[in-house]
Amino acid sequence: MNTPLSLLYLLIFPGGLFLIAMGLVYEWADRKLVAQFQNRIGPRWFQPLADVIKLLAKEEIIPAGVSSGLFTALPIVAVAAALTAALNVPMFGLRPAYSFSGDLIVAMYLLSLMTLCTGLAGANTNDRFSLIGATRTLTQLFSYEAPFMLALLGPAIMAGSWNISEINAYAESHLWMVVTQPIGALVAIIGLMGKLELPPFDAPEAETEIVSGALTEYSGRGLALFHIGKDIELVIGLTMVSAFYFGGLSNPIYFIVKTVVLLLITAGLQSLFARLRIDQTVGMWWRLGALLALLQLLVLIVFKGFGL
Amino acid sequence: MDSVWTKTLNQVKTWARINSPWAIHFNSGSCNGCDIEILATLTPRYDVERFGIKLQGSPRHADVLICTGPVTRQAKNRLLRIYEQMPDPKFVIAVGSCGLSGGAFQGCYNITGNINEVIPVDVYVPGCPPRPEAIIYGVAQLLAKLQAPAPAVKEG
């Protein structure tokens, strides 16, 4: 790998600028769709961009009693992790920039790092709302992570590989896995919403109860970086789920159509359901989500074991 | 060269500020009439997300402090603290007659006075209570003020 090409990968195409722009566009689409479902007109197309620029241009207050190094570093680590995860997924329907055996696990953990950073950011500040938010963020991490992982394991088992691009290639050449593994697809979509803390699972940042959760004390640049990180995570999550369950992403047109349809589904679910309490979220995931995902896995193993 | 760069950057910053005013709402002793109107402003009927206005819970995330009511002696320190917690640049909109002058509570033993006596106010929205349209107009006035160059100071 020569250096200019690597820099191009990191800064412009799958990582960096492209992904940030993509994330902002998808955030706008999500907000617009939710607004339309609520009979509103919704934000203008440049709204997320204006929000981010405004936050970047604002003063950043480092509150008393925090470890200021950690306070500054955590948003950067979060964005870096999300951007790194993007290198392994078939972004925009093209080949992943870096591909190796087992990159599914790496991408999953890099995406979790973002949530972990949010949790640590909340625990780092002395504010009570941040602390409650951090506790809830981490609790929710432990509840959706296992079922989501199991749901992504299904396609991996069918493809016989831990490599995202190999699974993608398998999904392209076979029947859509949303048809063959409907339970896994359901768990993956809802798991994605849990991962992104979208409305039915937004107890960690419930603005009516705990101000803004873990990010209450963040202002200016830190908040902007967390916003960007969340947007990138949205794009990567949509890419992964549609690559695995919705027949793979072989070209940019498929990428746009499939991720936007998936976004439409998640936006619909967002406006349909009211917020779950944190204990309800955990209960739902472990009593229902994990069991369903395990059932799906069992079916797959039996199916594969008999060599069908 | 340098000044062109700074000028462009400032234009971009102003553009972003005008298009994304995040608000926080604080009641420093109002009768709740104005607060109900503010909440009505945030409902889907008026849909302020069209202008990028978003209600934030945390003063650290907010640009605009929408303040109602006269300032009672007890609320004075809280109002100051909320204002100090907001990162620069920050703006204040006083909503309702009480915020302007003390209104019906003017001269009360437990009142410090109007909002401008405690924190600097950028825009006043009169009314008892003002209608949601008036509140949106107030925000629009604030945004127009951001866009316009600072008025010339009179010499002497």
C-alpha cells in the first residue's frame, strides 16, 4: 500500500470527508422523515451542516473537576474509531478500503468504542445528569451488543467467513437473507436502533429526564465531534445491515436505494414507538432479543450441519 | 490574503449561527402563561425545526436563552448561573411583558426587576402572553440582528 493512496483512503474517500458528508446527509434524511411522519415540514437540507459548523465555532467550556485531557481526547477517539470502522465496510457499494479475515469483529468493536467513549465522557464529568446518562449508556451497551452481534453472526455463518466483503459477496449471489433469516434481520434492525440510541432506545439521552445524558457538560467542539461520530455510525450501521441482510451492496445505486429504504424503516419505527425505560430496554433485549437471535443461530447451525 | 480568509470564515460562522439557533428555556418567576406559549411554539403546528431551532435541555448546548417572567430574588442567582453556563456566543430573548418591565409584578417586594437588570437582553417579545407567531418573530429579529453589521457608534 503506497502512502498517497492510503492518505486518500483515510482523508477523502471511504474515511474522512466523504463519510462526514454522507453522515450529515443521512442525519438530515432521518430528521426529515421523522418530521414528515409527525405531519411537520422538517429541517432544511443543510441543517446538520449548520449545526456542526456552529458547534465547532462555539466556545468549549471544560468544567471544573474533570480530567481535562480525557475530556478533550474522548470525542476525538470516538470519531477516529467510527472513521476506522468505515474502512472495513463496502462503503458506497464499492470494495472496502482494507479487508482482512476477521474484519467483522474489528468493525463491530470499533463501533462499540464510540458508545464506550460517550459513557466514559459522562463518567468523567461531575454532573449528576452525565453520570446517570453514562450509567444508562453503558447498561444499554451491554443489553443490545450481544443480540446485535449474534444477528450479524447469522450471515457470517452462512457465508462461512468473518470477512465483511466475503459475506457481502455471498449475500449478492444468494437469496436475500432477510427472507431466509427473518428473525436475524429483525434483531439486526432493532439492534442498530439500540446502537444508535434512536427513539425507542433513547433512555441514555432522554432530554425530558436527564437533560442530555452523558454529553450534558459537552459544548462546542467536543459536542460537534460526538455528533459527527454518531452520524458516521448511522451510515456504517445502515451499510452493514443492508450488506448482510438486504442482498449485498455491489454498486452505488444499490447502496443508496437499500440504505435509504432501511432508513425509512428505522425512521418509521422511531416515530411509532415511545421511549422505553432503561430496565424495559435491558429486559426486552435479554428476554426476547438474545433468545430470538440464539434461536436463529440454532436453526442456522442445524441447517448448515445437515449440509442443506 | 489573511483578511479575506478571516472574512470568509466569519461569514461561514455567522451563516451557521443564523441557521442553527439552539434554545434553552428558563422561567425566572413567570406565571407560566408565556411558558405555555413557548411550548406551543415548539409543537408540530409551528414546526420551528424548519428554521433549525431546537430546544436543548443543557445550557452547555444552547445558543439562545429564552427567558420568561420577572426575576424574583430567589431566581436571580439561578438565572445568572444558567447564563454563565452557556458557551459564547450567547443571546437572550425576553418573552412577555413581565420580562420587559416586571409587568403585573412590578414593585412587588420579592422581585429584583426585569430580566435586563440581571443579564443583557438582545430581543424583547412583548405580550401577555405573546402568541407563538410573535415568539418566532422575536427569534427572527435576533437572527436578523446577527446578520446585520454592528450599528455605528455615535461619536461624542
